[in-house]
Amino acid sequence: MLSWIEAGFEPAMPQTRTTPWMGLSGRTYRLDIENLRTFILKGADLYLIARGNAVLWVGCGLDLVTEPQIRVNFRKALSRADGVFRLARPEADNERLSIIADLEGAVPGPLDQAA
């Protein structure tokens, strides 16, 4: 019997699930759904921590290092959260700050539906 390697098959890569969130500006962001129990803050990637449709915290791991109050808010949010979502690191730092401000008032966006 051939192994999957010998047969030329590759294991299926786990697909990233995404969900739309609409910021205060009306811009829609495609956020990756993370497992709340196992997620790890990765550098400058942005994270949205939510409970239902309410945004509890938005930021990145670098924010936690520099600001003690942000750490307190992060811990509070994490204790109440039922979902965590990730957005890849923005190109420019000023873009990161504007996205954070936009996502702090975000709501889940409409799901794409086929006609």
C-alpha cells in the first residue's frame, strides 16, 4: 500500500474561515476567525475581541507591551469574550491606528449569499 506521499497526494491545508465586520466608516473588513481558547497574539496583526455583536477590544500584541492600560482592557475583554478575530498587519502604522478606531465601533457585516 502506498503512503499519501508516495501516491503524490498532499494533505489538505486547513482553510481559514473569515467573517465580514463593518467598521464605523462603512468599510467592510474580512476577519479571520480564531479559536478563542488557543489563539496567540502575533506581533502587529490586529485582533478584534467580541462578545456576540459587541466589540470589547481591538489592538495588537505590540500595544500590550507599550501601554499598561491597554493590557488591563485586554484582560477584561478576554474574560468576557466569546469570539476573537484577526486581521493581517496593515502596511503603515497610521493605517493601523485608523483601522483600530474604525473597528472599535464595528458590527458584523452581512454574509455573502449566492443568488
